[in-house]
Amino acid sequence: MPSWLTDAGRVTVLTGAGISTDSGIPDYRGPQGLWTRDPDAEELVTLSSYVADPDVRRRAWLMRRDTAPGARPNAGHRALVDLERQGRLRALLTQNVDGLHQAGGSSAELVVELHGTVHEVECLACRDRTTMAEALARVDAGEPDPACRVCGGVLKSATVSFGQALDPAVVEAAAEAATDCDVLLAVGTSLTVHPAAGLVDLAARSGARVVVVNAEPTPYDPLADLVVREPIGTSLPRLLAR
């Protein structure tokens, strides 16, 4: 491994769906990705369609119920826990909504969930939040499209859908971590979704080295100081070992 990587004291990590595929959660745009196999599934996470069409909401609730129940952290997640224990993790920025970083042992205060979390549900009207488990229990009990119990509004997973803005405070925290690191490590992300992908530009302009670990080519490969195509579960522990 290059010395600038093994010696880096402030590593900011950006993760995407690829780090969770070994946990049984499919990615989105890969050869076997969710939207590659079923282009109509993208409609379920598009805000305008979700709000306007009760049938889309009903299908979305079934998708949430059936998506990778019981998924567990894998070797890639554990490698990032080891990086934190080495005292070298500046922040863990994730595009994932599965909560597997925290489940694997990453400190919640270091994890920045850019796209929210699937473990909570939010009312689009009054912003009241409840757990996903509670909402899915209502679906199983016969409510195909459960409404907010506070105001009757539309409930949605507390994730950022297409057409929905990211939380400005979350974006700011991510930008600070990208500009305040020695290395920006992008793992399992296609780097095609903004503003998350733009964090790579931000880090590079601030003088950080860039490492891309992804099965498929990304638009940022030419900018990277190191590109790794090997499986995440085996390559990431090796990359981050001291």
C-alpha cells in the first residue's frame, strides 16, 4: 500500500450501496442492481410519484417490508470500524440508508447519513417521526398505505427521495469532513449522484488524496490517486491495515 494511505491520520470515507451488497442488499445501478433489473422500482423513490399516487405508496411499503430483512454488517463495514479504532477516521459519510455502519460498530457521531435512514418514518406534512418497525406492523395488520397518526398526512421513510432536497446541515457537515482530511476514500459508490459525488472534487481541491474502491468505473477515476476494482470485503481490510 502507498505510504500516504497507511500513514494518513485523517481519512474521510464516502460509502455507497456497493459496500452493503455482501450483506444481501442489492445496489441500484450495478449489473444486478435494483433499478437495472426493475426500472419501474425507481418510481417508488421519486417524491412526486410517491405523493401523487396511492398505488405507488402501497408498492413502496411492500418493497420496504420485503427488502433484505435481517441484513447484517459485513467485512467492509468492519474494516471501517477498525479504521476508527486506529484513530484515523475523520468522518464516515454514507449514501446508504440501511444503518449497517452503526450496526457494525461505527460511532453514530462519526456517521453522516447523507440520504437519511430507512429505520425511521416521517410525515411529509407535520414532520412527526416514528419507527419503520411500527409503520410496517401497521402494513402487516392490513393498512396498505398507513397515514400519519398525528395529522393524517402522507408517511414516507425518512430517506431522501429523488426530487427531495438534502438536509442543509447534513450537507454542511459532509463538506467540512471532505475539506478537512488527508485522504477521501470512496467505497462502493458509482459517484454519479450529486451532491455526494461532488465531495470528491471538494476533497481534491483541498489537497486530499483520493481513493476509489468500486467494482465498476466511475467518473472520478481519472482524478483518483488510487483505483481499486477488487471486491470490497477483501480489498478494504487490506487497504486500511496499518
